[in-house]
Amino acid sequence: MVLTRTFDEKAVALQRTGRLGTYASSLGQEAVAIGVASAMRPEDVLLPSFREQGAQIWRGVALKEALLYWGGDERGSAFKEQKEDFPVCVPVGTQFPHAAGVAAAFQSRNEKRVAVAVGGDGATSKGDFYEALNVAGAWKLPAVFIINNNQWAISVPRSAQTAAETLAQKAIAAGMPGAQVDGNDVIAVRDAASRAIERARDGGGPSLVEAVSYRLSDHTTADDARRYRDEKEVSAHWKEDPVARLRTYLVSQNAWSKSDEETLIGECVQAVGAAVDEYLSAGVANVGDIFDYLYARCPPDLAHQRDEAVAFARESDDG
Amino acid sequence: MGEITLVEAVRLALARAMEEDPHVIVLGEDVGADGGVFRATEGLLQRFGNMRVRDTPLSESAIAGVCVGLAAQGFRPVGEIQFMGFIYPAVDQIVSHASRLRNRTRGRLACPMVLRAPYGGGIHAPEHHSESTEAIFAHVPGLKVVIPSSPSRAYGLLLAAIRDPDPVVFLEPKRIYRAFKEDFADDGSALDLGRCFTLREGDDLTYVTWGAMIMETLAAADDLAEDGIRAEVIDVATLKPLDADTILRSVDKTGRLVIVHEAPLTGGFGAEISARVAEGALASLLAPVRRVTGYDTVMPLPKMEHHYMPSKVRILKAARETMEYA
């Protein structure tokens, strides 16, 4: 969680100084990402939206890769260590049907693995969300759907998003269990996610977990939440900051000291700093790459366009 | 006279692909016990079981999205959209994900899926059952778009599409599902994607068409032959990636081109072919390129659909005018 926060802070700073593209911070929602990721096994598959960098990093996506992606470089989704997880999904809610497909693959192969998709509160208004839950229920798939209910879909508050009393209850329509959990409590998130994931792994079918959190940041660096959100509301939610809550708990258990904290923060800052150096020195890929990965083999028709682009880039010394 | 219809060829290809590769999975609405509303999947459930022949909920976006997930996991899903008119809820999954997965992960994940859909008019079907919107998909980078026009080509091209490592939208001209039969060996031989088929050779005029329109076009070519005009007939078969070379070579030979398609004129795939010829064979043209297409109207309901569909008479008229042009 501390690494995620350190990463988010650095990413926003890079964006503000023109060295990263638009970035979606997960400030205040670190417990959702880490609670879920820590409940998964390595062989499970994560299907994130665009605010699960904490979960991605936990599961082996390199910090440098995450920076590359948000810096506008496809190589950032060519994860070297994490072979099967899906990349960031930008079109809201469209990752849920993929989770059903991945889960159907596990079911077809009789594998005890689980597909875990994560989306936001706004995503539960999408047809794909319901279509995915419905097919997962009908086929009893080993899939778990996590909703990071951070109360805001850009400027639309949870209260205006749906008249449903909870997002968890949307599971009922698909014939699966739905649980609501305190998304600012990493231990609670991990517990709820573990129950759902192990149930799916044991053949019990899919379920939905709504983790109730709060988006302490803007939607992205391209957003200014002061246009639509009272700052008093935000400051009130800082009292639920999941990182501070975990620290308080650990200290109360005599399991955490100031020097532990200093060491951890130092390690995180160092890891992120090293990743930033790698990212900034990664250079730009070859122009041919925009053609070379579109199909397994570049069709002759497209190869002509590739030749043209490569030649133009060479002429302009930008290849 | 042959023995195999186009829809039977689809079924034979599916069965053959499933037999030779356990990763091939068929899914869609009513594909199981019902064998598909056109019977393209008849008998597959009994033969391969319900893990490989999956009836889906009535949920087109889920069909396409589940195919993406299965394909990323190494399966070769063949999803069926019951009619092309119902494909639009799945377009987000096709355009935003299936077509992009390989590229956006730089090859880490791939999407070897096929999405089949019967398309086109002329069978007096209800509203939303008769459109031809292949150009929408041909516009999308990362997809392949294939349209067979005979039983043997349906068999060979569908096998190729299933074995292809990238996503293929496979549109089946349902008007000729049972219009004629062919004989061919069910031996698992695929045809190449990305290649036009020259169905008839000629020196005077080039007809370029695809799907069910090959029926009217070949009939028109027969009529022209009676007048001593030898028309070459090219079945495009794969709209994307386009085999422009075959078309350009033919136009270089004949100097006259008539493009025939059922889809509306504006932005139809005929416009792309016409542009390629303008770019690559302008000096060979002896007459302006002509397009005989559906109109830029909503597909009429059955009582008037015959006014919309390009007829042999219209196809002939365009050819004769092209021949008479200087």
C-alpha cells in the first residue's frame, strides 16, 4: 500500500512536469487493490480497470512497465514477469466479460484457478457488467467481480449513479452472492476477497464483492474535482485513509515502529526512483512496432504502409 | 450437382476444426441442442459435449467478450452471433478489445477468435435480419473480415479463420446457405485468407463482388458472354486484409471495373476498392469505375427488399454502360 501510494505520488509529479501522460491515481483506494491482489494466487488471472496499479505491482508488473504504459508506450503492457494478467482496461466495464472468458477457460481445462476482475462503481451501470455477471452465474464460472466503490465516477456521485441501495445487491440478479466490505480496511478486503476467490476455486461459482472506499484524488490528472466536489467531503474522508488505519492498527498491536516505517518508506522511494530512472531512459520503440504487433504476420497490404512510415521516420530522423 | 450446401460446409468445417484441435470451442445463442437457428452447429453438442459447445445467455457482448477471454487463454473460440443485425452490442468488444489485444500487449496476449454471423438480405426475414454492414468491420485495424461465397470456400476459409492467430469476423451470406451445392472432400484443407478468387476469367470487363452477390454477378457474366463480352468475375472473399493485387492485375487487363455489393453505397467497401484502383491502375481504366450496390437507405422490410438488392438487370446495365463508354 505504501509502495502504491509512493508510486502514485511520483506518477502524478511526473505528469505535472510533463514526463508522464494522463494518470489515474488510486489515492485512498490502496486497500482495495492490495486486499484483492493478496488474496489471489499467482496462477489466478487479474483483469484490472485503470486504478488497480497496486494490484498489478503486487502481482509482478514492474514499476517501470506501469510507468511506460502511462507514459504512452505499449511496451508497458508487455509484462515480462506477469504473463497472463490482462492489461489496464480503459473502456469502463468491458473487462468483466473477459473475466468470464478466462474463467470459462479454467473451467474447460478443469483448473483450480480464478479470474478476478476489478472495476469501479460507475462500471456497475454498464451492460457489460451485467452481461458478464449473468453468464458467469449461468455457467457457474470461477470468476470474482470486485467493485471498488470510490463514490465518484468522475463527477457523478454514487447516489446519482444508481438507485440501488448497494452495488453488492446487483449480484442477486445474476444469482450469485454479493458482499459489501469496508474498502478502507485492507484486512477486511483481503478476507472478503479470499472467501469469494476460494469459493470460486472450489467450484462454488462466481461472486461479487463491493469494497466501499473513497477517491481522495481527482479522477485523473486531467480532472479537477473541485469543480463538482466539496473539499470538506474529501477532508472528512481522509480520516478513513487506509494506510493510516493500517498503521494505527499495527502500532496498537505493537507490530510496527517508527523505524519500521522509515525503512519501508525509504525502500519504496528508492524502488520508485530506480523505476523512474529506467523509465526515463527507456527510449522510444521503433516506428515499425506500431505495425509489427497488429497481426501475427503483417499482411502484404499493411507492409506497404509500414515501409512508408519507416521511410518517413528515417527521413525525419525519428525512427 | 454437388452434395454439400454452404451451411453444411460451415458445420463440416466446425466439426473438423473441433476434431483436430481441442482448443476450438463453439459458443453462441441456441448453438447447442437447437444446433443454431440455421443448423450450422447441428450435432456438435452431441459430439463434443457442453464444455466445447456452449449455449450462451442472450448476450452478444458477453459472447464476444468471453471469446476474448478464452482466446487470451489459448483457446480458439468460435462465437456465433445469430444474425448480423444483432452484432452491434458486441462491437465494443470486437473493436476495443479483440482487434487490439495483441498490439496493445506487444504480443504478450493474442486473440485467435472467430465471430461468425449470417448476414445479408433476400430471405424475407424480419426487421434487423437482413443488413450488410461488413464495411464497419473492414475499417477496424487488427481484424480480418472474411465472406465466403460458395460451400467449398466456406469450408476452406472457415478452417483458415479458425486456425488463424488473429481475430476474424466471418460473415456468412445466408441467402445462399442452401441455394446451391458443391462437392468437395472434407479433408481439413484450408484456403488462404487474404486472397481473392477469380471465379471466371475474361478480358473485357472486371466484376468485383463478394457474398451472395456472386449469384447475380455470375448470371450477368453469362448474359454478357452471349453478346461476346467476356467478363472476369472476382470474389474478394477476404475484405481485410485486401488482396488488391489480384484486382489491380485484372483491371490492368480489362480496363473496365464494375463493383457489386449488397451493402449501401456510401462508405461501402466498394469505395475502398474503387480508391485502390484509382491509385494503382488509373492509367489502365478505359471507363469510370461503376458501383452497383444497395441504396443509402434503411434495408426495406421483405415486401420491398427486392427493390434494394442489386439485381442481375442492374448489374448488367452497369456493365453495358461501362462497355459503351468510349
